Amino acid sequence: MGLVKERAEARAQRLTTGIDTWVDREAAGCEFKDERLGRRFCKLLAQIGSDMGQSIPLVCQDWANTKAAYRFFSNERVKEADILCGHFEATRGRVTATKGPILILHDTTEFSFKREKPDLIGFTRKTAGRTQCGILMHSSLAVTTEGLPLGLAAIKFWTRKKFKGTTALKRKINPTRVPIEQKESIRWLENLRQSTDLLATPGRCVHIGDRESDIYELFCLAEEVGTHFLVRTCVDRLAGDGNHTIADEMDEVTVKGLHRIKVKDDKGDPDEALLEIRFRKLRILPPIGKQKKYPALTLTVIHAQERGTPKRRKKIEWKLLTDLSVQSRKDAVEKIEWYALRWKIEVFHKVLKSGCKAEDSKLRTAERLVNLIAVFCIVSWRVFWMTMLNRSSPNALPQTALTDPELRLLDHLVKDRGGDRPRRSTLSHYVVKIARLGGYLARANDPPPGNTVIWRGLSRLTDIELGAAIEAKIMGN
């Protein structure tokens, strides 16, 4: 039993004492109401991060640490804001250290659970007459224009207690006349404001969202705080003098150029799409019921429509709306490529669910689950960041993501191949070694390692490093 306890403590202490590690950086800005809660959070973050996807009892290893973890997640003085504030501060630091535009990707996801008492958690939606127990999360991820995730900038959790039939409700109330403060859509505005305030450089930020973000109040808020947006539209809004719509004007616009992109079909096989690009600056009017409250805006509409009809996938047809300047085909292509990066936040959510296995948790209340998911968010970001850092900055110093003991251990565990020697001092060289620990074959024509082999490799590296430390202690070296 003593060895088991020692193993659990060593896992956490390896990442929380003595060395400036990723846990130190992501927790440095946290301010808990009790410093003991702060120490417990650092220990939990290290334990969960070193055994991604495992249950709390497994990462904690003994009853004392497991009970302390449960108490932390159920503590009324611990909120998700306390857990994430250090990560938010670290995100701001990484944004400050980079140059150029910062894309803030917004999206909503849901976590589903099966419980005997679902009322303790809440509900997300109604399907086939049955309500689904779960939690909704709206997150905002800051990325560079190369797709490197710098961290979360805002997050919001909520559940639904009751449902009203949307179709029946629309018969009585025009949704466009309901104040935004009374809708769930307010989360888009709240996260836009929070992330903009956090990063403190509104002019650099471009907020990107799918068709759910086509909210006129959001456009006005962006103008108010001095930031930018790029969203996919679903509403054919009134334009010009109000006697016609955006679609009427865009029908008159000729194709300004072509752009070829790489996509995947329904079977996951690579494919190409040739897009016809049209754009025009228009005067956009607010919804009729809100024209006294909100002003008209001058925005640019970009249409990217695939030429021809693909056989094994849906035809691409993006209708984008932005306050950014678009003067040429090159500008339009740039905005299209920025919007194409929106899927990065879906990858982040996939890591959160598949890697951390957030929906496998057995915690019984929404408050406890939200605290646990907040910890998972930091762990998931780290894996995603390391995966993308390898692709966007392969020649960066390995110390950017790894400690010197980890580098020495990787050199000992994974032997260099003949073609690896010129790259030994790069981050890419060591990330590939981690991926090889996770099952990556690193053949000549293999694509760069993905999130799955990275998190497997990191878990194996932690176990091996722990074993080496225990052996050295036992042998007295």
C-alpha cells in the first residue's frame, strides 16, 4: 500500500514542484478562496493530465487522494471560474507573445449522462419524447491564423430545466422580437465580451462562429467593443433601403475568382473542391422588430459556392458575413481560410470527450461535473496544443513543451533513426518520440501524429518516468 501511495504522490509532485511545468504555467494565475484548494487543484491537474481518460480512483491511486478529489469537486467554494482563471491568464500571455490576428473560435457542445436522478444534473434537449440528461458548454478558443490553439478565452456551462415546443412557440411569438437577454443566445454575446476583455487587444481579435452565431446583437456588440467578427449566416437579412434582401443583391454579383481547397468525402477519403467566390459590401438592416433599438451596419458578404456537384459528400456553400475589409479575391480567400479553421474547436471538443472521456464520469450533480469538465478542458487543450505546435512550429525549441528530464528520458527510450539526427534539437523530433510511445509508426509517408497517439504517449511517458524515479530512490542513486 505504501508503494501505491508513493506512486500517486510522485505523479503529482513531478509536475508541481521543482520544475516549471505546464501545470505551473496553467495554475499560476488561480486564486482559490483557500490556498489548500489551490494545492489540491495543482495535484489533481497533474494526476488527471498524466493519466488522461482514466477514472478519478485510478489517477488518484488510493482512497485518501480519491476522497480529497471528490471533496474538491463538491466544495461549494470551488467554481469553474476558479479552476479556469489561471488558464485564462496563461492564454492571455500566449496571445501577447504572438503577432498578427487572433481568431476566437466559438461553439457549443453537450455532455450526455445516464443517471437514476437526472434532476440533479439537468437536461439538454428532448428527443423522441424523452429528455436527455446532460450539460451544455459554450467555449471560446483562441487560435493563431496557422491554427495553433493558444488556449481558452471564455467558457459557459448551463442546463435546461424545462422545454417548450419550438414550433408551437413560434406560432405565438416571433423569436426576432424576444429580447436577446431572455434567450440562450446571450451566451454568444457574453463569451465575445469576456474573451475580448481578457485578451485586451480587441482590434486583433476576429470572432468566428457557425450559423448559430448569426445574431444581429452580436454584430452590434462587436462594433461597440471595437473587435471583429466572421460568421456563417443563416438569415437572409434586409439590405440597402429595406426593400430587398442580401440574397437579392448577391444575385447581381459576378464571380470574382476561384479557390481550390482540400476536403474529405463521406468515407474520409481526400477530395478537392473548386469554389466560386463572390463578395460585396452592403448596408445590413436589423430585424424589423428591433430597428428602433439597433442601427444599420455596413458589412461585407462573402459567398463561396462549390462548382459542380460532388458524388460522395455535400456540396460546399458558405455564406459569410464580416466587418473586416475585403477589397480583393486575395482578401476573400483569406477570410474563407480563417473560417475553415472553425473546425479546430470541434477537434478540441472531440479530445475533451474521447480523450478525457468526460461523459464517462459518475459524479452525481451538475456542479461537480462542471468542475471536473473545467479541469478536463485544460488537459485537453494541452494535448491539442502540443499536437498542433508540432505542425505549426516544428523547429521550435523542445523546452517549449517539455522539461529537460522528459527530454533525457525520451532520448533514452526512443532511439534516433538515421534521418533524425539533424532534427534532434527541435520540438518536432521529441513530439514524434512521444507519439511513437503512443503507437505512432513514424513511417516516411505517414501524416504528422494526431491527438490520440499524443495523449497515449504522454501517459506512457509519465508512467515510465515515475518508474525511473522510484527505482532510483529504491536503489539509492
